[in-house]
Amino acid sequence: MLTEKDIDNIRNSWAIVVDDEMDNMLKFYNRLFKIAPQVRPYFPDDMGRLAEKLGFTLNLLVTNLGDFEKLRPTLEELGKYHGDLGVLNSHYKYVIQALLFTVKNAMDVFYTDEVGQSWKRALIAVSGVMIEGSRKKQKSKGLLAKLFGGRKKSYKKYMR
Ligand code: HEM
């Protein structure tokens, strides 16, 4: 659960990160690929478009952190999308590490451990809901497979 102080810490530090948003998002991916080279093949060669999307999404998250429940459906959808891409639950820790590094690097002398802890709590919460979202989908897939033997034809028969 995020405190008011966490939300304040995140908003104030994000203001510094967005000051050079594109550059910081690209630095984030560089860091991610350095600490977890095994995820590089999941991504396109040109990271510009994705860096822009990530900046936009983080902005949305930071703006709405005070009402986390409002974010849940979007995060679950985003999690499902990642699950379909083949992203593993075990990959999330690298994204968290790389984002923490990016915030620290952007804040430079203004960085404090308290700010880092606030980001860590928020990113763990966000990743948790995304992973839940991808699990939900897997579960329903499993259920359909059990009920209808996983064959589209027999499944359709029941849907008529
Ligand atoms: C805090 C967790 C994460 C957030 C907020 C996040 C956010 C996003 C966003 C906003 C997009 C763009 C979606 C779109 O095109 O509409 C995206 C795409 C993607 N993400 Fe994540 N992501 C997270 C974790 C991860 C993890 C753990 C991986 C694993 C390596 C990953 C790999 C990817 C890939 C491969 C794409 C698609 C690249 C493409 O368009 O070709 N993400 N992510």
C-alpha cells in the first residue's frame, strides 16, 4: 500500500525524469538490456516508438497513483498483453531494477534512498497487478481447454 509520502516522492522525482523524458526512457532500455540481455530479442530494433509509449504510460501511472484501483483494469490488460508476448513473471524484476536505476541516475544528487523505496513499492504493486492480469487469462484458457478439449470446433458448438 502506497503512502501519501510515497506518492509525493514519486511525483516530485518523476518531474525530474520527464525533464528529459525520451533520453531517460532510452537509458532505461539500455540498462534493461545490459542487466538482462536475454530479453533483448523480445523488443524491436528501433526502440524510439516504445520509449515514447513507456514514457506516456509511466506518466499516466504517476498521475493516478493516488487512486490505484482506477488503474487496475488498464494494468491487467497491459499484463495480458505482455503475457501474450511471452514475457515471463521472472522478467519483471529486471524492469523494476532498470527503472530504479533510471530514476536514480536522472535525479543525481537529489536522489535519496527514501525516494528509491517509494518507487520500488509502486513498481512492485504495478507489476503484481500486471502479472495477475496475465494469470487470469491463462486460467481461463486452461478452463476452456478442460471444458472443450481445447478444440475450437467443439468450443464453438457450445457458443451457438
Ligand atoms: C512495470 C512493468 C511494465 C510496464 C509498465 C510496461 C509497459 C509497456 C508498454 C506501455 C508497452 C507498449 C504497449 C503498446 O504497444 O501499446 C510495452 C510493450 C512491451 N513490453 Fe513492457 N512493460 C512492463 C514490463 C515488461 C517486462 C517485464 C517485459 C519483459 C521483457 C516487457 C516487454 C515488453 C515488450 C517486448 C513490448 C512490446 C514491444 C513491441 O512493441 O514490439 N515489458 N510495455
